Amino acid sequence: MIENNNTVSKDLEKALQALEQAKQRVANEKKKQNEKKRKAENHHKYIMGGIIVKYFPDCYSYDEGELNRILSAALQTKECQQVISKIKAESRETTPPQSTVQNAENESEGDTE
């Protein structure tokens, strides 16, 4: 009877250890996903900042609030709205169906691991 309890405790310990390892793998995977998302967001911010500097080199002489006002006014002009509409229409014409894009993203993620 005593040996049986020892066996159960060892099996329980192994199961608990496996559970902890699985939790750690989940936590690591979440951390990797968050890191990928953060890197993509930072890259996008960097690119956007570069575009602003390219077309508006004086941007450094304005603070954030002033830049927000300038960009807001610029983006609301009729000419800018027309360009945005044109780009959206072109994008719809050349964009593959969403399921194809998701499949391609899933396949490319598998290649990096």
C-alpha cells in the first residue's frame, strides 16, 4: 500500500512538472508574439517618421501638438482626400483575397522558426 502512494506521488510530480513546462512554453510563445508585434509597430513608426521628414523637413521645429494640427489640416484637404481615395481604389484592385494573404503569412511564419 505504501509503495502505491509513492508511485502516485512520483506520477503526480511528473505531471505537475510537465504542466509547469507547458505553461512556460506558452508564456515564451506569447512573449515572442508580443515582441514580433512590437517590432512591426516600431518599424512602422520609424517609416512614418521618415516619410514626414522627407516631405516636411521643417517638422523638427514644431512640437507634437503643432504637428498634429498641421497634419490634420493637410489630410483634410480636398486634394489629399482624392489621393487617398484613389490609392484605396487601386489597392482594392490589386489586393488578393484575404484568405490567400493569411495563408501566405502563416506559411512565412513557419519558415522563420
